[in-house]
Amino acid sequence: MTSPGRENKVRPPPRVVVRPEAVRAAARFAALAALCVLCYGNSLRGELVHDDVWAIVNNPDVRPGSSLRNVFSNDFWGKRMADNTSHKSYRPLCILTFKLNIILGGMTPLYFHLVNVCLHFAVTCLLMHTCQRCVFEDSRLAFITALLFAVHPVHTEAVSGIVGRADVLACLLFLLSFLSYVRSVAVSVDSVPSTASICSLLLSLMLGTCAMLVKETGVTVFGVCVVYDALVLSWKPLTHRLSVSRLGDLFSICSPFIKRAGLIFAYVVVIMSFRLWLMGGSMPLFSEQDNPASFSPHLLTRTLTYAYLLPFNAWLLLAPTVLCYDWQVGSIPLVESVGDMRSIATVLLALVMLGLCVRCLLSLQRQEGREVLVGILFLVFPFIPASNLFFRVGFVVAERVLYMPSMGYCVLVAHGLGRLYSVLGRWGTTVLSVSMLLLLLLFSWKTVQQNQVWLSREALFRSGIQTLPHNAKVHYNYANFLKDSGRHQEAVHHYSTALRLYPRHASAINNLGTLTHDVEEAERCYRKALDINPQHNRALFNLGNLLKFQGKEQEAEALLKESIHFGQHFADAYSSLASLYAEQKRLSEANEVYLKGIENCPDSSDLHNNYGVFLVDTGEGELAAAHYQQAVRLQPAHYVAMVNLGRLLRSSNDNKEAESWYKRALQVTRKVDILAPLGALYYNTGRYEEALQVYREAASLQPDSTDIWLALVKTSEQQGLCLCECWLANVSDSCCGFCLQAQVLAMAGRSKEAEKMTLDIISRQGSCIECYRLLSAIYSKRGNFTESYKLAVELKPEQSQAWMNMGGIQHIKGDYAAARMYYQRALLLSPASKLLKENLAKLDRLERRLSGGA
């Protein structure tokens, strides 16, 4: 209760104070989000292209049912790290993101692209935050850095290509690790900063490790942290303390920094040792076409070419006008002498970098020195693993590896703008602002245009040929696409172009052999490919298969065994060798090969399907069914396994289940191979109308295929209908699909339609014996024996019974002259037939009686 005379006072609601800094920050984040959407919105329509196919579509480790153990024991492409064909790229955390993508959204490319764009936006925002906190005092320069990073065209491969997620996510973790490290250090003006937060330091180590487990370049963040600590966080306090202390106290003064640096050094040694252990103590094996300079026997050529690649990559950051998904095999000729004009670019870059380093060291005490230092650190350190400095890499130039170094480029550009703004007048700053705006618009336009290239495999490969027509690899990749698309003539052209540009391209020679119709030419191609690369497992496989079909089984067996030896995860080689053993009745060896193949290639759906076929042939139907089902689980669109399972169930009279598998296969594709057994099932179970519909669709797909429809008849069970009993059991190879449609019409009681169709077939294809038989059966059922026997005579003129039947019909009709002619023809074929002689005697008596009566 209130006291008398005291009034209740209504307090006004607290005022919400919105700070201008918060509004500006929100506006900048919104601008970055809009810019990322505008630049990469069109990439959401893209497919899974190029390396995405191998890292996601064909990688068993990303499938929902795969073991997590494989994710942490295999490389980025699903191969075992110890395998001699492994690229040794250990990126389990990136694979886990692909796996999560599939669990939540399936294989729909949209969701993969959406995650990549969101990650790019997150990196852009985090870069701006990093620059505000650790680089620039003016937040506008941090915003410009983020703007330039958001729209840079060199990022299209990393963002629009799903495999580039490794670079984008590693960059995100790189920045988080760097920020956590800076947070762990207590900044001090008078003394070398101590470690303020052990948790932040450990978090930095964990995030850096995660960055490395996303992509190998992530480990360079530890080097960046140590150098930044030494030259920014500790340098100024160190120089201050040294100016007032004795030199002998240097160790104690630097003790906090030394402890942090020692911890990081020891930690990096441990994780790198673990990394080498995973690799089996060996480096990845690359071919000459992957990195030609590294295979040059001349040290000068290797050194000059490696050095030239540095300004080449720098130019891609400065002026990304020419971009390509692949820079191998002839894209950048080797620099073989100091007199090569391209060495000038190397010298110019060295002078620029030297000038930046000198400026940085001279101004470490000032803000501009920190800006230059961070720019150099972010530019140089993440690029070191791709520089061939410590080990051979599997590419010449790869645009996606520039994603992380481009942060340093953007920081340096923003620093340069800041310096120019500080010295230029009003008009100068206006011109500079307009120029920067135009650059951002130009970069945005180029990014949008480059995204179009990554929308499909064909667009990507065609763009590669237009951009680098002298690159053998882009012609080879496009030829592979054309081959898969059935455009074989174009594929041959591009394989030939690739070989003209790079005659030692073993894979192109091998694939060219698979497209030729000349067996001798194909064999020559395979052997030439093996001369270049004796361990080319696909050439070994193709030559082995060719020799197997030629009956040279001993040599074929040896080649297929070598194919398996050099490609232990090549499932087709196991299937081919096992089928060779099965044909030779070496069933136990065939079974061993299949089991070995399934052990090494557990996720090969084709191998499980082929093993199922083998088990059916050896009488192990139940086990075969299990492998057919496993093939479908591994590849839900494997309609061949579905049809095989349906046939197996059909053979055990489980028609309902068989029908369900046939229909499931038809949901994948409408092929005669599926329609044929389904039609047979309907036919044999008396469902003629449904069989008719299926046969019509099958015949429309392959109207000239006789073997498929003949197989339907041979596998049909007789239904006890006399209409076709006379011909169903003796079907010949001349039966055609339309004839079988007519048969089904007749079975369904639609004899007029059957007669019309059969007569039409005979008019176009007089060699269809089954059509004559069917027509004869139709006439017999109607009681039109004259037409029936006439067809029988046409069908089998060498059988006397047919001629005698025709004579009998004419005899009954009173056409004795015609009857005599048929009887005499029959007698020529069967001169000992008593029945014919009796019929002729009866005819003689009738003729004499008629002559006497006349």
C-alpha cells in the first residue's frame, strides 16, 4: 500500500538504444549476404561435375550406410591410404559433410551447392571480422577486403564445384583457429604477452587440426599464428623490454612466446607424423601428365618452371580473365632456359615480394606494418603446400587452391587503397572509389559468367577446350564425356586431338581402342598404351577381354590377373577373370575371384550382380538373391539386378514378388530387357491383355529385335490352348516381335486382329515361318481348313501330308483335277504311301463313274 498523499508514479519503458556501429555492422553483413547470393545464385542449378563424380557419386564412403571407419581410413576419393594408387589426400571431415548432405537431402545437387554458397558467405563474414580485429583500424577497409573476397572470380571452382568445399571449409576453420590463438594471448605494452587462456590456445590447436582434416593446407595456420605472435603480438613489447633490460634476460623475457611456439611446433610434429603414418610412409604417385615439370630430368627446368608458376598464380589473382578447370598437359609449357621471357615475370614478382617484406619489417611498430604482414602471411603460407617446394603435387595450376591465399591478396589491395586514400585529395579519392566499384562489378560479372561453366559436365568440358585448346587433358575429358553419351565419332576426334598434343597419353590410346570396330586396331591401341604404361590396369583389362573373346585364354588370364594386381579396386577385372574361369568350368577358382573382388570392392553393385548370376548357374539361388538385393542397396537404380532377381523369383514360382521387382525396374527405365520377362510372366499366368500392352511397348522400342521376343516364347509355359500348340513348341529363329503380338491377340480371342497383323507381316517379311503357322492355326480354329492346309503347303512343301490334306479338301469339294494334282505331288514325296494310292484309286472310280453317267 502507498502512504497517503503519495501518488503512484508510472515509469516509462526503458529506451532501446541502437548503436550506430551495430547498425553499420548489420548493414555490412546484409550487403555481403546479398552479394554472395547475386554472384553465386545461378550456381545452385548446377550438376555434380568433374571431380564431384569421383568424390561423391562414385565414392562409397559418402553413402549413408557406409562405415565411419572407412571415412577415417580411406582417402578423399574412397581408396585406402596405403594403396599405391591413392592420392594420399586425407580429408575425413570434408567427406563427413558430404555424407551429412546425402543423409539430409539425398543426392540432389541443389543442397550440395547451397551448403557451399553458405560456407562461402560465412568465410567472407569471418574474414571481415578478422580484419577488423587483427588487421585494420578502419573497419571500412575490412569491409572492402570482404567485398573483394566475396566476388573474386577465382573462387568459382571452389564454390561452384562441390569438391571445392574442402578449400572453403578449411578456410573457415583456418580463420577460427587464428582468431582463437589471438584471443589466447594477453596483449601487453610493456612485456611480452603471456598466455591468457589455455582453453583458447587448445581450441586453436583443435580447430587447426580440423582444418587440416578438411584439407591439408589447413595446417599452415599454425605457421601463421606463430609468425603473427612473434612479429605483431610480441615484437613491440619485446623491443620495449630490451631497451630497458640486459641482453642476458632475453630468454626470460621471451619465455611466454617460446612456450607457445614450442607447444605448437611439437604439436605439428605429432600430427604430421600421424599423417605420414596414415600414408604408409610413402608419397603419392603422380604421372608426367599431372605435373610435367616435376618429371623433367633437368634441375634448371624444374626450378625455372616452379618459379614461373608463382607469378602465374599471382596473375590469376590480379587479373582473372582466363580461368579453366584443368591446367595440365601442355597448358603451361616448361621454362627451360633463363633466356625465356617468362622469367621476367618471376623476377618482377620476386622484387614486389621483397619490397613488401622490407616495408613490413621497417614499419612493424606501426599499423601499416601489421596490415602488410597479415597480407603476406595469408597470401604465402596457405600456398606453400601447392608450390612443389617440399613435395611433388598432382597438378600444374589449380584455381581452387587459391581460395585461401586470396585472403592475403584482398588484404593487400585494401591496404593499398587505404594508403592511396590517405594521400589523395577529394577528386582523387572519388576517382579511386569509382574505380574500386567498377572492379567489384567487373569481378561480379565474371563470377556469374564463370558459374555458367560449372552447371554441367558438357558446359565445363566445352569451356575448357575453348579456353585452352592446346591442353590435351581437356580434350581427353571431353572425349570421355562424349563416349559416355554415345557420341562416339566426336569422342574419337577429341581422343585423337589429345594424342596429337600429347602422344604419350596412355589412357587416351586405351579409350580410342575401345571405340574402334577393327579388332586388330583395338589390340594395337591397347598394346601401345601398355608400352607407355605397363601398369595401366584398364588397358590390361581391355586387352585381356579382347584376347578372351579371341579364344587366347591363357594370355587373357595373365593380363586380367595383372589388371587386378595394379588395380585392386577395379571390380570389372574381377568379374571378367571369374567369368573366364566359369567358362572353363573352373568353378572353385571363379568363386574365389568373386569373393576376393567383393572383399576389395565391397561397394561394387555390378560385382554383386555378376556374382549372383554365377551363383544361379551353380544352383545357389538363395545366396544369389542376397547378392542381387545387395547390388540394389548399393545402387538403387541397378535395374539389371532387379530383373535378375525377378527371373530368379519367377523360376521358383513366386510370381507376385517377381512382378514387383520387374515393376520396380521399370520405374528406373523403360527397356526391352525389363519388359520382356514381365510380358512372359503375364503371358504364362494367363493375363493376356496385360501381356499385350507390354509386348506392344517392347516392340515399339525394338521393332527389329527377334531374339528378345523368341526368348519370351521359349520361356513361356504352354497354357493348353490348341490354337498355337502346333507351333509354340517348335518356334524357330525367324519369329519376330510383331508375330508374338499377333499370338497374344489370338490367345486373347481377337483372331481378326491377329489375322490382319499376321497378313501384314507376311506382306513385308515373307520369311517369318511362325507367321504362317499362326495364320494356319487361326484358320483351323475358324474351320477354314482350305486356307489352313494351303498355308501348310506353303510352309512345308517338302512334307507329303500337307499336299495330301490339300488334295483331300479339293476331293471333297469335287474339284477332282486339283485333287489329283495334289495327290500326285504327295505321292512323289511318299511313293510307298498306301493311303495316297487308295485316295487316287477312289478318285479314278469317281471320275469313271462320272464319265459313264455322262
